[in-house]
Amino acid sequence: MDSMTIAKYGGAGCVMLLAYLGLNAVMHDGLFHPEHLETAAYKIETDGEGGGGGAAEPTLPELLAAADLKKGEKVFKKCSACHKVEAGANGVGPSLWNVMGRDIASIDGFGYSGDLGALDGGWTWEQMDAFLTNPKGVAPGTKMGFAGLKKATDRANVMAYLNQAGDAPIEAPAAEAAPVEEAAAAPMEEAATDAAPSDAPAEDAPAEAPVETAAAPAAADPKLLKAGEKAFKKCKACHKLEAGKNGVGPSLHGVVGKDIASVDGFKYSEALTGIDGVWDAANLDAFLAKPKDFAPGTKMAFPGLKKEDDRIAVIAYLSPAGEVAAEAPVKEAAATPTEETAEAPVETAVAEAPAEVDPAMLKKGEKAFKKCKACHKLEAGKNGVGPSLAGIVGADIAAVDGFKYSDALTSVEGVWDAANLDAFLTKPKDFAPGTKMAFPGLKKEADRAALIQYLGAN
């Protein structure tokens, strides 16, 4: 193909392209003239400020109409540490029998805080709802540690439960009739979805009667006290229940309701001395759940009690009710042992400041250690038949470098805190089944406590 032919084809292509562009312009601008309406032909209704509006919040009467008694009973478990629903059964807080509708701060013989005693009127649905939402807002200055219930459904459920827990329930306010289309907004759905109780509803009583103001302790459940006594065994290596008898940790006598870090003669860590307040139910439970979160920087190795039932039981046991067989609310007592224990766990109190340690106890521990000297050294890095015990308190189990442990110990997770050391020293073969260690254990609790303190100081 010669150059002339190529030029013809190229020119033809350009002509076709120009023709196409010209025709397109004519058809678009010449034949068709789109007109823009000043007003939309169909107006879409919106909710004011742009964006779809949500359903209106259910009212208190609507929430009460849909209240679930079983869920309310579940929420109330967090109040049972301080309150009873039996007539005349006061605990750390007053009895909540027939609380709905009764006059505020009106239980005879119960020592209410001044802020509640000054309130007029009765526990109406609205007043109780306001109190459960923000106790300190309703009764400024109250010593009650309960923060309130954020969820409206939790408050409605627990109020409904309290209302029926007596022989004189009051009538709930009637919900206003709702338009058909709004009926779906009824709190039934919300009540069904908001299941788990949030904060501890010390509802009426907690605020009325914080731990320190309680006057007439109620008899504690024997089964609960027994469970608390069992749980307290983890604390025994460091703590005593006798007044004035400090060990590795402070005496826990009367700890429930006492100011934090206030036991005479005991030197606390700065992590605890910097905290204001008292060992009430809320603080004890928080401390026992996660000591290091409650008192950041504490040297106590105790990881806390994961099970709420264990915390409740130990608080009950530590409370005056547990010590004497009757005072206090489940939760309060339980939180106590751990908290103070956390204040001065074996490893903490001892390793933290020798001034905290009882010289007589150290001497007793040194004597007990003589039974261990044949196999163990206290110098770092010096292993013998057994691993070096330097810094053992608070160290991970089976973690000494250069020592070959038996499978019985390497399979055990955790740290050598007071509880684990006490359990191991009591019966090594029960703690680590299959261990080749011939040591039978120390039968006397006093010997174990002294030895743990001695190891913590070295």
C-alpha cells in the first residue's frame, strides 16, 4: 500500500470522528432541553436536622410495664451483700422489705447517713429511679460506694422485683397509650436485650446505709460463712483475724467498713496509702477482683478472685458477721480479705520494706528453713538438689534458669504467691501430683507463714 492510500484512509477516519462529535452536540443541546424544577415533585420527609431520627426513649411507666422479675432478681444479687428482703433483717444496709412506697430512712433502729435522713417523702417509683441512677446526686455526701445503674431497664427490673418482695406492693404508674406504629417501641424489646445487670444496685439501702453506718447486722448464712472460711485459707499465710495480730499482711479483724490502709503498726505500700475511702462492699469487691487495677503499683502478687461467689463468701466471712457469726453483707466481707491481703501480700510486705516484717517471725522462718537447706540455697543462681530460692516469692512457678524441674511442677501455671506457697508447703504431693520431692510438708500453719515471710525477705 502506497503512502497516498494511507493518507486517504487517515483523512476518512478524521472526517467520521468530527461528524460523530458534531452530531452528538446537536442532539444533546439542540433537540433536548432538560428543565430543572424549582420545587421537588415528590418531597421526602426527614427528621429535622438531617439524618433519620431514632425511636423515642421508653418512659418509666413503659419500662415498668415490661419489667422482668427474674432479671430484677439477678440484678439484686449485687445488692444482697448489704441488703436483705426479709422483714426486719437489716445488714450493712437496711432491710428492703416493702421498700417501695415507704418513707425514706424510716427503718427503726438503723443508723442512716445524715444525707438520707434529711430527705423528705417516700420511695416512689420516680424517687427510686433517680436514686438508682445517681445515688450521690440524690443524697450528696453519702458514704455509700455504689455508683448507680446506668441502664434504665436494669433499674425498672430491680424496682419491680423489690416491689413484689414484700406484702404491700404499690401500683406502678400506667403507661400512656401509644400510637399503633409506635407500639413497637415498647420496652419489651429493650428489656429482653438488656439482660446482664451492670453496676451493683445497692438501690435503696446501699445509699441509705453504707457499711460504716450500719447498725443492726443480720445473721449470716452458715453455708456462706463456711464457703468464706474455705476461701480465706488462701489468705491465712499472710493475714490473721485476731485484732492487733499483723503478719506478712495486716490483721483483717474488723476490716469491713474500716478506712483503707489504717491498721495500727503495719507499714503499707504507697500504692494503698494513696487511696482514700473505706473498705466498703464496692471497694472490697473491686480490690478482690483485680488488686493491681485497684491499687496500681502494689507489689502484692495475689491475682485476685475471679469468681464473684468466692468474693462474696470471703467478704461475709471477714465481716463482723463472719468473725462473730453474723454481721455483714456478702459482698462487703468478701472484698475485704483480698484487699488488705493485697496491701501486704507475703512477697510485698516482706520484700517491700523490712520495717514491715516482724523480727521474731523472721527468726522463726529462718529456723523452719533449716529443713530446706539440704536441697536449697538462698543465693541467686546457686542451684543444688533443688532450685535456688532467691526471690522465690512472686516468681513464676518452675522458672529458675538452669534448673531442670520435674513434669509435675512444669505443668503447674501461676506464680509463687502466698496462697500457692502455703498450699505447696502444706502438702507438696497434693499441690504437684507426681513430684519426686520427698519433703512431706509443714503441718503447722505458723511455721509455713514464718517460712514464707523469711523467703520473701531474702
